[in-house]
Amino acid sequence: MTLDDLARALIVLALGDIGVTVLLVRAAKAQPEAALQERAIASVILTFIAGIVAFMAAAYLLDLTLPGPLGTGMLAGALLLVSLPQMVWAVMYWHGTFR
């Protein structure tokens, strides 16, 4: 697998991730269960990460050089977002709604 193949795969996975997130958010609105709502929130956060990675993969495929601060900021933002689902679970646990 080449880096181009990997970049394409990341973009396809991000698009699929968006579809799954929409499904989970709609389900959480229709069925207000704490566990489903928590998963929908985590899914939204993870979709932002996937979007950042897909944007960077597209820039690679298009041979675009992102300005240093932008690329670094995007990577740092994605890494910071990785910890948010655990925070969501902790808040749900502290409120007694985690299952």
C-alpha cells in the first residue's frame, strides 16, 4: 500500500464516518437513552478528528503544502480531540447516566 492509497482510504473512511455519525445522532434524538446519547456525542467528536485527517490527506494527494501553523494546528487539534470522548463518559458517569 502506498501513501496515496492510504490517503484515499482515510478520505473514504471519513466520509463513511460522517454517515454513521448522522445515523447515531438521529437515533439518539429518536430514542433518548443515555448510552446512545453518549455514543452519539463521542461519534461527533471522532468525526471532527476524521475530517481533520481527511483534509490533510486530501492536501497530500493534491500536493498542497499547508502553512506550518495550519498543519500543526490541525494535527494538534485532532490529538486534543482524541481525549474528549473519555471526558464525555466521565461526565455521564458522574451524573449517574453512564451504562
